[in-house]
Amino acid sequence: MSATGADSAGTEEGSVRAGRRTVRIHRPRKVLFPGSARSTGGTRTDGGRADGGRADGGRADVTKADLVEYYRSVARHMVPELRGRPLMLERHPDGLDGPRFMQKNIPGNYPDWARRAEMAKKGGTVTHPVCDDTATLVFLADQASVTFHRWLSRADRPDHPDRLVFDLDPARDDFEPVRAAALLLRELLDELALPASAMTTGSKGLHVIVRLDRRTAFDEVRAFAMDVARVLAARDPDRLTTEQRTDARAGRLYLDVQRNAYAQTAVAPYSVRPKEGAPVATPISWDQVKDPAVTARRWTVGDVLEQARTRPWSDVPARGRSLTPARRRLDALL
């Protein structure tokens, strides 16, 4: 990164080289996460040390420059998970202590070179940002887009998802029920011959993700996911539930499949979450799911790149599966 001067009003700007483009960074010194996590390293747009100058290894502030540098650094792992998908941006222009904006429409100053997708909604359309490259990811980070929420389908075929997501939502901030549920769910998906991957959410739970071949429409995918959840809950009714009402769950872990619908979103892999410590939604291996040291907020902007380099999803087939044979196997279990 390189720095520019400040004007008489104290407005700071810098710039970042991202692929073939140079992206301007506004207010790089703005603190987004006060005293949250050590930075990813690298040179900040304000010319300062990326660890905030701390020599004691303690938690430093995470600034706009640090967020931009994190997303620039993780882009090679994250952009393939975003490419072609409409996004919803969770923006915190004044940091965690300021207001939050959930933005679907593209920002007013969206650059001409960044892709967008006009998607149908009831009574009209919405023009969503689409992140196909590092420069777009950096630009959106400069807009204080802390978290990226992605559609489960791509813009070219929005009614047919290529991802199915089970959101394992614990009643309390306790990861052990999540770990147990994830392993049970994987066993069931193995019975259905559906390879699955796991991702910490950076919040409380875990997402279990199945790659699909885009031949099945959302309604059928969601019905399938609901039936899988019902079978799983029946196998462990004391700990698992499909009850949507919180007061009906009786402390059990909720198997949430509601995201499997048109225009619904799920947090994207490697997204930062707006929580103390700047935790990151992190792809993990199934061996790591079993590891008692792994929790929903195990990785942060300070150490997730090392995890990303292990390619935790490398054993999951890249080609999506058809739900047709899985549906037949599931029907036999109902």
C-alpha cells in the first residue's frame, strides 16, 4: 500500500494496488475494531505499522487500512467463493460502535469496472454488487463492508442454487453441541452420498455446505434440506430441533435450513464478523470439526490466512451433486 497526504480538513486517503487496478482508500486510519485483533501484516495506507505499533503482542486496533489489507491478502481464497454471486454487504462506516447498514443495492459511487447484477424482486428489481476480482473486494472493503453475505445461487441462474446450507444454531454460546450435530449431519449426508464441507461462522455456530449441480430449483432444494433436518432431529430429539420458534426449542440446537431460498444469503467464507476480536467465517476440515480447540470464533483476521493456505476443502469434489439420487435415499429414511 502507499500513502498520500491529508488535506486541510484532515481527510486522509491512500491507495492499494489490487491486480491490474489501483483502488483509492478513504480514511485509512479509521478504527473499525477497537483493540480487537492483531493485523495480518503488511504496510498500512497511512504508512504505519500494521500491528498498530504494539510490541507486546497485545490486541491492537483494527483500522480501515487493516481491513483492506486483510481482504486484499485473502482474495485468492475468497474471490472464488464470491464470483458470479449477488451479494449483500454488512457495512460499519463508523466501526463497531456506530450504526450498521445491510446494503443490497450497489453503492452510489460503484466503479464502472466492477460487475453488478440486476435481480428480480417482488414489485421490481435490485442491483446487487458482484465480486469477481481482488480490486472489487478491496473497493468494497474501503466502503467499510465488514461482512459479505452471498446468495446460494449465481446471477446467471438465480432460481437454481449451487450450494445447500445447513446452519447449526446453538441455543447458547457453546460450541460442543454444534460439533456433535455437525458430525451427526455428516454421517447422514454420507448415507445420502452427498459430500459436505464445514465452515465456522465467526459467530456461534457452523455451516455445513453441500455443492449442487444447479439442476434443482430452490423450492425443491429447501424441501430436501427440511427433510434432512427432520430425519437428523428424529435421531437425536433431546439435543436437536427443527422448531423455528425460539421458545419451542427447549435449549436444543436449531437445524436452520431457511437460507435455502431465492434471494436469501449466507455469510461468505473468509468474511470478517462485526464482533470483538474480528473473528472470521472460516472453512475447516472434518478433522478440525472434531478438534476440541476449534470453536466458531477460533480464527481472526490475524491468523486465518495460515488456515486458508492449508486448503481445508481440498478433499471435497469441486463438481456439484445432483439431488435426485439423494432424494430417493432420503425418502427411504422418512
